[in-house]
Amino acid sequence: MDLIQDIYQKLSLQEIKRIKSQIRNNPHEFEKVGKLFELLVKYPKEEENFFARKLYQKDAENSFRVTKARLKKLMEESLLGERSLKEYDAEHVVALLTTKKRLIQGEILMGRGAYAASKNLLEQVIVTSKKYFFLEECFHAQMLLFRHACNSMPATELLRAVEELRILSQQVAQYQEASILYYRMSGLLASTTFKDAQEFEDALNTLNVLKHIWETTAHPQIGFYYLKIAIYYHLITHDSVSARRFSQELLELVRQSPALQSRQREGAALLQLSEVCLRGGEFHRASTFIKATLSLYKTDEVNFLIALETDFRIAFLKNDLNRCNDILKQAVQHPMLAISKIRIGRWKYFEAALRFKEGNFRECNRQLIEATPVMADKSGWNIALRLLEIMSLYEAGKRDILDSRIENLKQFIRRTQPEEDTTRGQLLTEIISIWHKHQFDFFAAESYLKKEIARLQDYHHKVPFNPASFELIRLEEWIEQHSLGKGKL
């Protein structure tokens, strides 16, 4: 059921309704399939044997697996339905599907000797492929036509066709190379932190290769790859101005190129631009771009819910707590929220941070208990949740629990962050340890805390703090406000 549940989570409400309608209109053909789909809608997270027992009164065996396979096929086919493709609003996706069909039809007809009809279809393939940069489909179609006509071509025409195919085959190879380079570098940037000059040089070399291939082929997808890697590179080198410039170029490329245009892709480019501005501390610009992002998505789409996370963080950092509460209400009522435990956990964490900001520490602690699923997320949520919990427990007067929570944080940092590298997490742990050692007395620990906070500030001169991170309440600011008597956050 894992594959079916994965597909179900990505379906729009309209697609779910259309599948129900198709099942309802063919009750005899889809009797068991329909019942399984109804159960899936009602119980989206249950295990396979739960569904098997409901349908067949026994654990999963061959009959259930046949029903499951039929439902999976029905759901997969719904993605290629005319309405689904129209909702996706990506002209190039529809064009690619049509092109692939015509290419196969043309090849079949040529094999049966219907050369005129085959040529007509293959020429349509070539025209569409050139418009949308479908290089492989274009090469295949031209090769089929060349294979049929080569024996009757004049020498000059033959050489011209060979040269055109050779250039096209090179472009196909270049596109494939660019794809490999992009996903290699994307994976490295997602899973590692560059530490030495060689890694940065490697990233720059990859950027230069991608740029050269883009200039050589003029392929929009390769331009997309180049600009995405350029954005990532400038983010890890803390050059938010350049990252924003490349993000804006990416948005323009997506908007102007038929091979890239889609509502979803434009929304993703706007969301990235918003995140880059947020990271650079440009909250007003980030707010403008996130509004544009949300306007592109339907309110019941999962991408709308994802964009709301960025909207919430922007409003939180702007101290617009009313807006935060409004966004929170939208998120809690979103139909796609319940599908992912980690996503529920994120919004519980957001609400906890908001309640902390409002001074409702009891409710903050309650929300943090429900936010624990995010501790399985490796992208920074774990530390952010632990830090907020420590601050909130102190504010709520639950100091008997603080000892164990602080020890858990220290062990987590030791386990996940190498000692040879200085990280924000390690420096924050030092600050907490000093505060803990002085029995949570801010004034007794004041001189020591100032020294450690100064170390943290020196660190952030080299590695700027990322406002787009998940630390909505910064520990060092909270400690300074307590020890220096600055009042509430």
C-alpha cells in the first residue's frame, strides 16, 4: 500500500473526486477497487493488512494484491487525464505526452509501410520538439525519416542530413551530461557542507561547464540547471545579493520559455526567490514574492500549504503576530495537512514559537509535545525544537525537567556534529552549559555568558546567521534579554 498511499497524498481534491466518479459510473468493474479507495480516503495512513481485513476478512494475499494493483493503475492513469493535465497548467508537459504518442505512432506506421502517414506524424514531432527542446524525441524522429530516405537522397542532401543528426546527437549528449552534473552537485549541496577550497573550486567548475553547455545548446532546461546551482553556490558562500540576482534570472527564464512554463514551476521559482530574500534579511521583498507564490497555487494544493510555511516565517520575523495567527488558521484547516506527520509537527512547532512570543508558555509546551515528529527531520528542526523547549520550560517554571532536556541536547549535538568543526549548535550548547552550571541564574553567569555570546557573534561574522532557518526564537537573544533586563522578546 505504500506506493498507493504515496500517490494518494499527491492527488488534488479534484482528481480524488474524478476517481470516485469513475468508480461510481462503473460499479461492477470497480466494486472491490471502489471499496478499497473509499477506505484509503477514510484511513490514509493504515497498513496493508488493515485494508485486506476490511475487504476480504483476512490478511493480504493474492486477491487483495490484484485489487490493490488495479487501484494503483487507476490512480496512475488519472494523472494523465485531460483535466489533470489542464489543472497542472504546463503546456510543455501536454506537448511532451502528445509528441511521444505521435513518435510511437509514426514508427509503427513506418514499420507497416504507411510512409506518407508516418512522415506526416514524424514531421509534427520534429516541429513540436524544436519548440519545446525535446532533443531526444527530435533526434529519434529525424533518424526514422533519415533511415527511410537515405538510400534515395542526393549526396549533398545526405551529407547535410548526416551533419544535422550528428549535431543533434551531440546536443542530446550535452543535455544528458548537464543533467548528471546538476543532480550530482544538487545532491552534494543538500547532503554536505563545503569545507575546503577544492570543494568550492569543484562547484565553480561545474557551474562553468553548465554555463558553457547552456550557451552552446541554448536549451532552457540546462539554463534552469545552471541558475539553480548558481543560487545554491552563492547561498553557501553567503552572497545573498548574487543569489537573489540568479533567482530573479531563473524566474524570468521560467516565465519566458515555453519549454519551462508552468504554474507549478513559476510558483517554485517565486518561492525560492522569497526564501533567498528571507535569508538575506529582506523581509519586505520576501513578503511580496510569497504573496505572488500563493496567488499561483490553488488553496487546496499541497504546494499552497508548503508556501504558507515561508509566509509564516516571514510574518514571524516581521513581528506581525496577527498575520501569523491568520496563517496558522489556514494551515490547520488545510486538507493536505493530515497526510504527513512531519508536516503536522512543523505547524505545531510554528504554533509553539508563536505562543512563546505571545507569552503563553504553557500552551507553547503543549504544542511542542505534539511537534515531536519533526525530530525525525534532519534539516535543522531537531535542534530548533530542543532549544525552544528549554526556553519555554524555564519560562513556565518547570525547571525540574530542564536538566534532562539540556543533557539530551548536548548528547544530540555531540552525536550529530563533528568536534573538529565549530558550529552554531556547538556554541549554543556551550552557552546553555554555562547557564545550567550557574543554576539558571542569568546574573550570576552574566560575565561568562557575555564571553560565549561574543564567541557566537564572532562566528556569525564569518558564517552569517540564516534568518530563513527554523530557529524562530534565538537562544542568544533570549538570554541577553534576561541577563541585561531588556524585557520580553
